[in-house]
Amino acid sequence: MNALVLSPFRVVFQWGEGSWGKAVGKDAVENSNLGFDKEEEAREKARKEAEAAAKREEQLRRSAPAYNPVDRSAPEDHSIEKVLNEMDDTLQLIAAMPYLDEDDEQQRAIKVHFEQGSGLDDLEAQGYTVKAGVIKMWQGERDLNTLIQGVNADSAIILQRILLHAFDIEKQLNEIIANGGVDDEDAADAQSK
């Protein structure tokens, strides 16, 4: 209760029902200005609800995945199978290193690239620790467990592929030696002539 006091014992005006606003009694007429506050409150509430709805809609729009044609492409394949297929010729060259001819300029360049150059270092830079295993292989080691000791799975698979190429090359060389120094293809060509 609010009151305006002029003296310590006397109340001059007291706020209450019907004071400066709401009409009281059965013949009282509602002041049209009093409804303005209620309308304003309703408008304010509606505005806040609209703002909240707009925020929710904006959050949904931002969280929804945007159309991006790049996202629809297949992920790039970094599997070891792809690496093996792409590098198969290089792995065959690495396996053939001990058998390359020093007198042939092209073969000598390949030997220098892998033995003294960056050939094996390039593989190491790609994350494949094969250098020690390859050097052992060139020195005659053929036990896969010895060659792959201490390397990760992908490096072990690459070393295994090089070893398989080495076995294939040795088999071909043994067949040539068994044929008296004549390659099977050369012998077939000679017979067809």
C-alpha cells in the first residue's frame, strides 16, 4: 500500500482500488487506456515467441548439412592395395636390384638411384619403413619374419611384395640357367622361326 503522508499522523491520499485507474462499482466503465497495457504485454509476448521461433529455425538451418557436391564424391582410397598396385613396377625394380647389369647405363642409373640415391628414402618419406628390410633382402635374406621385424603392417606388406617379386625373379633366372642360358621366351621365338 502506497501512501502520501504530509504529517506523521495523517494520511492524505491512499492508493487503492479505483484510484487513478480501474473503475469500481456496478456502473463503472472500463478505462480504454487500461487495456493498452494488456495489449502491449500480449504483443511483447508474441514478439518474444516469434524471436525464439526464428532463433530455433536459424539453428536448425545452420545445423542441417548444406548441399556440397564435393561431399558426395567417394572418399579417396589410401589403402595398401592401391599403394601396392600403383608402386608395383617400382617394387619389382627394387627386387631386381642385385641382378641388374652394371655395364648397362640405364640399369646402372637405377642401381645408383636406389642404392645411393633417394629411391628407398622416398618410400620412407611416405611412411613406409622398408629400407633396412630391403637392404637385408639385397644381401640375400629371404626369411620374411627377419625382414619385417619391427615395422608396421603396411611396411611389412610392401616388404612381402618385394620378396615375392625377388622369388619370381630368382625363379626366372633359375629357369634360364636350367635352359643353358636361354630364356623360355627366346627359345619359343627361336622355335617359331
